[in-house]
Amino acid sequence: MRRPLVQWVIWFSVLALVGALMLMVRGRLDKAHVALAFLLIVLGGSSAGGRALGISLAGVAFFGFDWFFLPPYSTLVINNPLDWLVLIAFLVTGIVAAQLLESQRQEAEIARQRADEIDQLATLGAETLNAPRAVDALDAIANVIRQAMGTDRCEIFMRNAGASLRLAGRSPGIPRQEDHTGLLMYTVEHAEAAAERNDGTLTLIGDAFSATRAHFPMPLPLTDLRALGIPLNVRERIVGALRLSSPQSFSLSNDQRRVLSALSYYAALGAERVRLAEAEEEAESLRRADRLKDALLATVSHDLRTPLTAIKGIAHEVLHGGDRDRALIIEEEVDRLNHLVGDLLELSQLNAGSLRMTMALNTADDVVGAALERVEAAHGTGRVQVLIANDGSILVGQFDFAHTMRTLTNLLENALKYSPPGLPVMVRAWREGDRLRFAVEDMGAGVPQADEARIFEPFFRGSGIPDGVRGTGLGLSIARQLAEAQGGRLTYTPREGGGSRFLLELLAGAPPSEPDEIDGLES
């Protein structure tokens, strides 16, 4: 309000000053000089202050022209009737010029608003395309809408199957504690926008923010708002809701409403994209479960049939007077079956998240020793070399002893299985920062590069497996899941010089008195 008032004062002062200067040399001026000078002031005032100021200047200049510059002076009487033509032509020219300048100014303002809208839509498109995930795109959309509308917060909610709402995108990213879904439940259930005003009253707006109604005038002014809820509609289906809010009251013009209608449609598309991405993830999970089931059936049918056939045949020989020492083969095959069933049970518990973990302080020496005993009982002694870098202090970690021993056992058995008989397998343990690390290295053929991404998948055995090497493809998968269930990590890298290197990382316990170091050991 202050700026228009200043414009009026300035331009009427200019009119008075120019009139006074021309009055001083009135005898040497022609009527055309006066008309042109006043017309320039009318044009300048119209351009700077708008149509009302231009017309007002034209009217005052009209009477000033007659009073001061047309004889008889200081009266509104005109001696020469042709002077009326000059005055009327001046007045009409001034009013028409003010009107034309106002029209051009409005068109320029509309063009500027359209350019701003295009910039906002372009920004929105860039933000959503650059977002790596569908959920990140919703946050980007909320941020663009908040900045375009000038509000404190913008939140995008998705509609769940049970008609409830869940927050999917927001700007800024800091969550707030109060309940903010009450206003939106009505908008979602009735597909109708609603505004909450500062006095606590609720104003229903209808479908004024729909894409088909974006160019219709707003039935009620959107002023003194505390919050605004808009339903998000895609293909005549409500997919969520958008909420704008500020601690101070805010208002939206019709131009902002039109922009918000377009941006909210982007928000609806973003919410639909999130829903489709979640459905795709669920479908992919079902496909993985289906592939796992098929692999399980194929593996179990083969690995159960082989030992059962051997057991049945040897038992028949023993029953009919055969060599009773062959009963040892029955025992070995039963052990193999027990191992397979145990792996399947453990895998199902890991997938279901029902495997119990007993986290406690344990030493690296103890867990490596326990795993070594189990491996040597099956593969003999002397093949595994152990290097524990304790430097006079005990390596301690926070982990489940039994499951960590199982993980190391699986890694050692895998290394011994695929290593040539005359080459050793190395187990190293050391502390690095807040992590306790175990490395199992072998000098076998290693993992083909094409198989590296899949070696931890259940039932995957890869290509190039030597003849006679038996297995189900569960050992590495179980080892990784056991590590991750304890907050650790299991990774694979090719060993320098050939072979494989598996690195198990767990949370370390109380720090040792001096830093652990292993010369030349890669981590």
C-alpha cells in the first residue's frame, strides 16, 4: 500500500512542477507544447503507477490546461471554440494511453506469471527425474510446492488399503509431533478440498483444485489460512492427499491456486508411482520366493534321493548277510541328511526373522578355535593356518558365539572344499577401529567374475565346480545372513595371486590397550 501512495505523490509533484515551469514562459508556449508536456506526464504516470494514476493525472492536467494556459486565464471559460477540440483530444488521448499501458502491463504480468509457472514445473520435473527412488521424488515434489506457495510446510500422504493415510513425502524433512491427518480424512473420503482458517473454522472448497476446474474463479477467497488439504486424484481415483500449513496465516491468490492445481497433479502422479514401485517390489519378492521354492524343491529332491538310495541299498545288503562295515556309509549319509535338513531349517528361520541371537562379549581365539575343531573333525588336521593379531591383548567382539562359529565353519568348509588338497587355507583375525574382522583365504580357482554377484544367493553353486564336489549352495547364503543378523557384514573379494577371500566383519568389544596392526595385511 505504501508504494502506490509514493507513486501518486511523485507523479502529481512532477505534474505541478512541469506546470509551474511552463506557466513561467506561458507567453512563448503554443497549445501543442502544453498538451505534449502534460501527455508525457500522463504516460509516465500510467506506466509507473497503473491506469488509475494515469487517468487521474489526465483529469487534473485537463483542468490545469484550461485554467492556466487557455484564455481567458484563471477561469474555465474558453473564448475559442476550437480550444475545446484541443482539450477533449488531450483528455481522450490521455485516458486511452493509460488504458493501453494498463493492458500491456497486465499482459506482461500474466506472461511473467506464466514464465514462473513454467519454471516451477520445469524445476519439479528436474527434481523428480533426478530422484533415485520414488519416495525421494515425493520429497522433491513437496519441496517445490512449498517454495512455490510460500508456506512453512508441505506434506504428501498416501492412501492405504484400509482408507487410512500415511506420510510419504514432506518438506522440510523434519517431522513434527502433532496429529496432522484430521483435516485430510474428510478430503480423501469426500474428494473435496478443505481449508482450516486461523479461527479454527473449516471451509469446504469442493473441486476447485481439480485439473478440470483450475481456470474457474475461486468461489471463496483463500485468506487467513492455517492449513489447506487437497485430495490427490489419478484417473478418477483418490490416491492420497496434500497438506499445506504454516504457523502464521497465509493466503493463496487465484494464480497460485492454478499453479497448485498443476503441481498437486504431479504430487498425485508421484504418489501413484510410489504405490506402483511398492507393488513391483512385492511382486519381485513373490517371484524370488517362487524361485527359491523351485530351487528348494529341485535341490531337496536330488540331495534327499541320493543318500536315501544309498542307505536303502546298503541296508538291504546288511540284512542279507553283507559286510556290516558298510553300515558306516549309512551313518555318513544320515549325517549328510541331517546337515541338509539343519541348513534348510536355519535358512527358513533366517528368512522369517525368528532365529534367536544371544549377543555377548566373546574372544576371537575361542570362536576360531571352535570352528577349527568342527572343520578338522571332518577334513583332518594341518590344512588350516591361523593368524590372530592380538599383540599381547585379547581380541574381543560383541557377537553370538554359536552363530559366528557356524559362519566361520561354513567359510572354512567352503574354502577346503574348493582348494587343492596340498594347499593351505588361511584364517586371519584382527581389530580395525570398532570392527572385529575375520578373513578366510584359499588358493583355489576362485569365483568366476560372472558369478560373484550371486554366490550368496540360496542354492546357487555357480559354474566350473569340480566333479565330485558335493553341496547344496546354502553355506555362503546362511553365513551372510547370520552375519547380517548380528549387525555385521560378509563380503567376497578375489585373493591376490588366485583364490578367494571372504571377509567377516563384526562389532568389536572393549578396545585393546594398544592398536592392533598386521604388517602387509589388506583390510
